[in-house]
Amino acid sequence: MSIRLIPDDDKPYTAIEIALESPLPDYDIDELEKPTPRDVDAILVSQGFRDLIDDARGILLELMASPADVAGIEPGESPLAPLHLIDHDPCHLELVQLTGAICPGNEDDVYRPGLWIVIRDMRCKPGSPMTEVARKRVEGIARQLIKRLEL
């Protein structure tokens, strides 16, 4: 799975681009590589892709609401993860955007569908970049999303 994190240098935002690399039969997304971006548009407006976006939104909101890391346990991997003993999460993340993306493939003239996600750290001052702690949390959330959606 191709994942790319794109942090803003002067704003508390990080974009995540996840290119789909294998078919998703549960979402009726079978053929991924297309010769033009316009051909990818047909996938992005399909009911299957909209279902993928809906599932991704639910998982993202759940992961973002979970405490970051309790003794090295990733959210969703243990019944201990939801413990709320103190506000130990230095990141207060907000899902700003979740949509489809047209991603360049590994070869020239090949395009594939993907997910485009923008997350903001609400504790950062305006004009400041997202903290390293928040960026690592966003990366962990992206990896958990890929794992849970079986991308």
C-alpha cells in the first residue's frame, strides 16, 4: 500500500494520500490502473468507492477519538486502549477532509484511485506546523486505517 504524508510547513495540517494498489471486491473496485485521470473519475464516483469513503470516515473518527498510546498499545488492538485515566493525549485531531484522489501509478501514464485525508491538530497555534508528536500520531492512524480497511 502506498501511503504518503504531506505536512504543511506553516499550518497545523497534515495530508495523507493512500493510493489503492490491489482490487477491493467488497467495494466492487476491481480494476485500478487507468491510462488517464478521467478514467479514474469513474471509480471515484462509483457506489463502491463512496462506501469505502463512508467506512474510512467511521474508522478515522474512531481512531482519532481514541487515546494515542497507552503503554505502547495501538488504538483498537487491545481492550486496554480505551482507558481514560487522564488527558494524556497531546494531540487533539480534527478530520478536515476525506475524499477520493487520483494518484499517479508506478509507471508513466498510469493512474489509480486513492484516499485523500487532511487532519488538523487543534492545539497548535495558527501559523505553526503540526508537532512531531501529532505527525507520528497521524501516521499511526493512517497505518491503522489501512490495516482495518484491509487495503
